Amino acid sequence: MKNVTDSVVYLGHWSSAGSFGFNTDILATNPINLSVVLGVLIFFGKGVLSDLLDNRKQKILNTIQNSEELREGAIEQLEKVRARLQQVELEAAQFRANGYSEIEQEKLNLINSTYNTLEQLENYKNETINFEQQRAINQVRQLVFQQALQGALGTLTSSLNNDIHLRTISTNIGIFGAMKEITD
């Protein structure tokens, strides 16, 4: 406070050359008053303003430093994510390649299985056709044999009389007797 008083007294002595008083001339006193107020503000406000500016500067530097740390962390995270993305893309490409090869293998297996099944069905078909042909041939043979037998029986019954019947039986008995003697 003594500095302020000394400054005002010094300015008062300088401008009035020895006396201190009020100058009522507005035009002459405004520059003096303004210079005194500005001088006092600069002298006393310099420390406060300097502290405020230093604090503000420190806050700005801290904010910049924090931003730089966050930026570096974000860059590290980005690099990690990019590396992971590349790894995932490689794995996806491998899965795709493996999937395509597995699909091709399954397709070949399916084609081979279908071919084998068709071949078996063709063999079954041929066997069934052969079996049915043999069955049809046997049925036709049986029918022909039955018809021939019925025709022969019909012929025999119509042409056989008791005399021929007795001679046929005697002849057959003779043939069986001769065969028996040969085998004994």
C-alpha cells in the first residue's frame, strides 16, 4: 500500500510541482487519471493477471497433455483393432477356403454315393427282371405241362379200354421185374 501512496504522491508532485490538489479541468485530468488508474492496475494487477494466465496456461497444457495421452491410447487401440481385424479376415479366408473344400468333398461324396445307389438299384432291377422272367417261364412251363398232361390223360382215357389198360399194366410190371433182377 505504501507503494501506491508513493506513486500517487510522486505523480502529484510531478504534475503540480509541489502541491497536491484536485484539477477540475476535465480535459487535462482525464489522461492523468487514466494513466494513474492504468499504472495502478498494471502494477497490482500484473501479479494477479500473471497468476490467472499461468493457471489458464497450466490448464491448457494439462488438457493438451491429456488429449495427447488419450490420442496415443486411441492410436494403440486402433492398431490393436486393426491387427485383430487382419487376424479375423485371415481366419475368415481360411474358413471360406476350408468350407469350399469341404463343400466340394461333400459334393463328390454325394455324387459317388448317388452313383453307387443308382448302380445298386440297376442291379436290383436287373435281378428282379431276371427273377420275374424265370418265374413267368416256370409258370408257362407248368401251364404247358398241365395242359399236355390233361391232353394226354384225355387221350388216354378216351382211347384206353380195359384190354389196353391191362396190357399196359402187365408190360410195366414186366419192366419193373426185369429191372429188379438186374439190380439184384
